[in-house]
Amino acid sequence: MGKRLDGTSMFTGINSGFTNSFAQLSNQYGDGLTLENLTNALSNTEFTKNAANTTFASYMTNNFNSIDSDKDGVISASEIQDLMSRMATQGLTREQIMALAGSSGMTSLQETVLSHFDDIDKNHDGKVSNQEIQSYGVESDLEKQKIADRNRMVNSMSMFYGNDTKYEGSLLDYRYLDDES
């Protein structure tokens, strides 16, 4: 079996992206991370050379009011930590994964999670948490193992019932179909 699906690296990458962008912006703007400072940073070619900086600064700009929980007009380090905690515990929406995961270098994982989003989102809240991603990975591995076991049994039975090893039904159906011919 291959590597089990696990969203830890995606959540870690997003956390790192926010932390690094916030630290860089905080060092650049002594009066704090205001909406105006974020807008200025996005027009600064030196800052935007790194695509991840642009991605995370754009996200903070577009979601400024929800990140600035104390409504003082400045995003603080604790508010960034609160955002990271919310994302880790409550999960990420499709839009958040599309906007943030690719810039964290998680394009393969991002594509997998997005293509199976509805199956992964067990509680149907429109978000996937790392726990849901890991659970889906375990279920996928179990399903693959069941298929492999069934195919191995069918292959073992084929010496008694012929060479048709590509049958996709159950073993009982397999015997029944052979008895009919």
C-alpha cells in the first residue's frame, strides 16, 4: 500500500505560510498589520516576489474583519494564532484549500482533498479537518485492501472455476455464474 492520505502537511504548510507572512509584514510595518498596510504590501513588488506572501497577505486582506476579532483595526499575532487554531479544529472550506494549500506546496494533496471533498467531509459542515482527512485515508486503505483480498480469493478460486479472474462480483456470484454456464 502507498502512503496513507493525511492532511497534516497541508495544515502545517498553511500555518507556516500565515506565520511567515505575518512575521515579515509585522517587521515591515511598525504600527501593526492594518488593512492599509496589507494593501500597501500587496502593491510592493519586493514583498510579492514570493507568491506565498501574496497568497497569505491577500487572504488576510480579504478576511480582515473576521481575523481582527477585537475590531481594533490591527491583526495581532494572537489573532493569527486564533485563525490557525480555528482552521485546525474546524477545518478548511473548499475555497480556503484552493486559495491557501497550493501556495504551501501541497498541490497533489490539495487536488486529492478537493476531488474527494464531499466524501471526506463526514459531518457535512462544508469544511474538512485533518481528522476527517485521516479518517478518509484509513477508510480508503481498508477498501483497497478488501478489493485486493477479494481479487486474491477470486484468483485462487479460478483454478477450480476457470480463468475468468476479472470478475467484479462476490465469490458467491462467481460460483453461481459458473454453475449456470
